[in-house]
Amino acid sequence: MSNQQLVHLPSSDGEGAKKSFNSSDWRDYFEENRKSRPAIRVPNEIVLDETLRQPLLKSLQTFQIGESGDGRHLRKYAKKLGDPVYMQCMDMFIKEEQNHSQMLAAVILALNGTLINWHWSDLVFIGLRRLFHLKTELFILMIAEVIGKVFYQYVSERVDNEPMQEVFSLIVLDEILHIEFHTEFLAEQLRNYPWMAKFAAHYIWCVIFYTACFAFVLDHKTTLAALKISSGEFIETSSRIFHRAAIRSLSLTLV
């Protein structure tokens, strides 16, 4: 079991009850997570069957780009809230994402791959995230977090290689709490919005999510096949996690 699993979760009680967002609790979590996370060494070479290595490399290259952002616009939007503790949380969240990018880069190089500079999906996500304000940015970011979490978990479970299992298990644990962090924040920010506005937001959010999810399975169908995951299974798993987070974020009902 990873040391990270022993870190106190700020406000998740396992029952899906509504909780007030507390910046200080989340700052404590991120700080403790940084101190207690295990050091994972990626070997210089990872040997996989070629039928898995080639498609997996393509997928990892895409995710590595997505995790490597500097978070400049996210920080700019967050700063407008006037909550310096939340800003500290956001800085630490961004650093964890960048750490994921570094680990993915090490895995790609160990698989004898190269790093890429751009991918169309990353440009689309960036464009959508910057359309309006912080809440819009988090809506789109959470879609990417959910899809990434599900993909990383399948890799950790389906790839028979201990260093890769360690890397992706650690990333999955981070992503679970990242989704919880943004879910609690959005629930607090949107709590008093009119119910019609929440249902409209939920509808639009779902449309974007399913569009992104279908685009992902089409673009990565070879990798999913190599991991023995059907498109339907991937979409169903991602959908379940997304809907739970979306409903809680919009305070539509208790989950």
C-alpha cells in the first residue's frame, strides 16, 4: 500500500454527504501529500510486448502533454477569488500535475519513445477551459481528470510491469483527490445558484464530457484494445465517475 493512502482526506467521509469547502484543510492535505509521497524510480528501460508498447506510447505522449501545463490561466482565475490559501492549494495542485508529467516523460523515454510538443486534444481542452472564468476552467479540467484517472488505473491494472504499476498507481491516487478537491470547491461556489441554472450547466457539462470521451476512445482505440478494454467499458467507467462528481459539484442531489 502506498504511503499516500494514509494521508488524511480533507472532507471525504465515504458517504457522499455535503461538506463545506475548507481551503486550510486542503492545503494541509497537499502539504502532507508532498512530504509523504514515495520516491519512485523509473528504470532506464522498460520492456513490453511490441503490440502494447507502440500504442501505449502514443497515448502516454498525449497525456504527458496534457499534464505539463504551467497553470498560468488557472492561477489568474483563482487569484480573483481573493483567497490566498486557495491559491496555495492551486499552486500545489499544479505542481502535482507537473510531477505527473515528469513521471510520464520518464516512462516514455524508458519505453524508447520520444516526447511530443503538441496534440490536437490538448489544444481543444485549453481553448475550452479559457472561454469564460474559473468555474468553466474547472468544469473542463475535471473532464480531463476523470478520463485520465480511468486510463491510468487501467494501465496500472493491465500492464504487467512493476515500475509502471507503481507510477500509475501513485498518479491514480493523486487524481482521485484532485477530482474531490475540485468537486468540493465547485459545490461551495455553486451552492446558491438557481436550480434551473444548475440543470442547464449539468446538461452542457454532460454533452462536453461525452463528446470528449467518445473522441478519446476513437483516438486511443488501439491502446484500449491492447489493454483488453472495450470502448463501452471505458465510457461506462468514466461516465460513472464523472456523473458522481458532476452531481455533487452542482449540489443537485446527495450521492
